[in-house]
Amino acid sequence: MARQAYRAQLLRFDPQGKALYDSDGLLVTERGADGVAHVLDAGSHAAVVARHPGLATTDWSGRLIAPGFIDMHVHYPQLDVIGSPADGLLPWLEHYTFPAEKRFADPAHATEVAGFFLDELLRNGVTTALTFATTHPASVDAFFTQAQARRLRMISGKVLQDRHSPDGLRDETEQSLIDSEALIERWHGKGRLGYAITPRFAPTSTDAQLQGAGELAARYSNTWIHSHVAENHDEVRWVAELFPQARSYLDVYQRFGLLRRRAVYAHCIYLDGTDRQLMHETGAAAAVSPTSNLFLGSGFFDFAQAREQNMLHGLASDVGGGTSLSPFHTMLAAYYTGREGQTKQGLSLAPTELWWRHTGGAAQALGLDGVVGTLQPGSEADFIVLNPQATPLLARRTQRAQSLEELLFALIVLGDDRVVERVVTA
């Protein structure tokens, strides 16, 4: 059937991030000639059904339909090192991450992990993600092949790291750029897939590689750029030693043409006001990774200053440094860490804002405004069906919710993958 309707509680967002909620809602989708379903209509059941009389409806009474979650920064090759103990970021990379990533030279291994990773995302209600692969082109081919088979909107790219990296991961400068361009041509814009030019982080790329990445980003202006910045004190000091001419860590990327719309930088903890203004002016976005920042002892993202300086930002799991693929865990950690931001007052994030930062706000930060994340008419119909009675305690608490904010906060605090009853992708 090209047109379908679903009845349940309904959560949507307008383009400015305002939550729209119907206790008895109806979502109508329509599949186009390309096979992708889009939202045709949404709102209260009484209003929408009058506009579509006689349309067969799937009844999910007692459930909540919401936009699929968006993970702005995650490492699919690090899934097998989640929960590995370490003294901090740099030792964790050396002892766990790099050895695990070397295995992705094997296409069979990459394919198996990519398939498992995508299934885990879906099990947790994540329908779009921006993810690192490894330096091996096979890791990108495997990821996109698995994502395409599931008809998902996913973004990834070959990691660039031609120095300060172990054998088996360190790539060759010129070949790394040739491989990246070939992968862009092969995958970017194919179906629902997008390519991200991916320097790992400034210390592991030479000037020549960063310059080449910037040139690729200029030639392929609708691709993404994906990297890390200002996550850890030791890392920030290292960058200052390697790039003494740069004003700041973020300025390194600016000098090589790597700040623009659709440029996403994970962490952004140790930025100053000038850096945040640069992020705002260029349209670059921060992927906030609160469980990873807590786990590795990196620090706290300053939500208050990001809001004050109108810097694009959204939420991310950062698995394997992050401790869970569950958006509920990420949102709860963001609530905790928002109160501990670098400004004295911190910020108590409302449940609807936390939810926005993991759906429509993340889409906006990724340059996917109107495409996913809101369930507005015309957007792709990626949505999840949540069960507010998934566990006894959650059922007890949600039955007593007196407002949308209370309902969503109960789900954030008490929810996990058991809440996600169904995932529907376009």
C-alpha cells in the first residue's frame, strides 16, 4: 500500500524545536515512486482522519509514536570495545581502539560488525547516524552495503590518519585522498546514504592530508566533514605543540578549510567564545557525547554557552567511548552534565529539548533540516513506536504523568531498549 495511517499518542516537532503532542494522534505516510515513504499528514486523530476518510489505520493505542532518534557521532568499529577500562582518552585509544580497528582490513569482519551495529542501532530506536569507519576502504564499503540493504539514512567515511598512528591503521597521504574520492563517487547520495570526509583528529593527520581533506570538502560541498575537537586536556596540549601557528585547536580545522555547513565535530568541550562564534558563523556543529565524556573523564560540554552563542549542536552516543547506544541513556547523561557545564550556573535541560537534540535538532545540526527528525509533512517517515508501560516501574510512573514534560522525562530516566517496541523506516 502506498498510503498508510497509524493511530497512537503522537510526538512531533516544528522546525524551531517546539514539541507538538497529540494524546490521540494520527500519522499518515505515503510511499513515492522511489520506494521511500514520507509523512503526508499528522496531527490529532479527529482532524487528520477527516482529511483522509476511509483510510485503513493501524491502531497502536497506548503507545507513543515519535521521530526516530539521530546519533550525531558514533564509531561502528568500536562496538566490540565498549566498556573497556582505561585511564583516559589517549591510553584508551592505544590499548583498545587501535587494535580493534586494525581488524577492519578484513571485509568479512567489517561486514559482520556493520550488520550487527546497524541492528543494534535500530533496536535502540536510532534510525540515522553519522559514524566513523576505519582507515580501510573495505570498512566503508561494508557499512554502506549493510545500510543500503536496510534502506537506512546513514552517513560514514574512510578515516584519514597518516601520522602518529600504529602500523595497520596509518595510511599513506596521497592514497588516502584518492581512496576517499573514489568512495565519495561510489556511495555519496546513493539512496539514503551520505559520505563524510573524516580526518580522525588533527594530531593524526599531516598538514598535507588536512589540506587534501579541505580540498575534497570544497569540491564535494554537499558531503559531510566529521572529526573530533577539544575533547581532553592532554589532546588540546598536544595539538598546541603540533600546530603552534593556530590560535586554537578549532582554528587548525579552519585553516585547512574544514569548517562549513555539514561539518560535525565531536565533543567541543574546551572551546572559548571565539571558537563558538566561529562554529556559528561557519555553520559547523558540535556532536555532544555525554556518556563518553563522563566515562573517559574528559569534561563537560557547555550547553549554556552553546545556546547563548547560537552554536549548532545535538546529541551523540560516541560508542565505544560512550557507554550505550540507547538515546535514553544519552539524554539522561546530557541532563546530568548540562548542570555541570563550564559556566557557573550550568543549565537544566527540559525533557523536550533533550528529545529535540536527539531528533530534529540533530537533523538540523547535520544539515538535514526537513528530511528526518520531526515527522513534519514532507519529511521521511522514520519513526519509532514506544511503550510507556514497558517495565512495571515505568508504567507506574507514566500513568501518573501530568504533562508531556513529565511523560518524556520518565521515559528518559527509566527507559532503555525495552521501551522501543517497533521501528519503522522510510
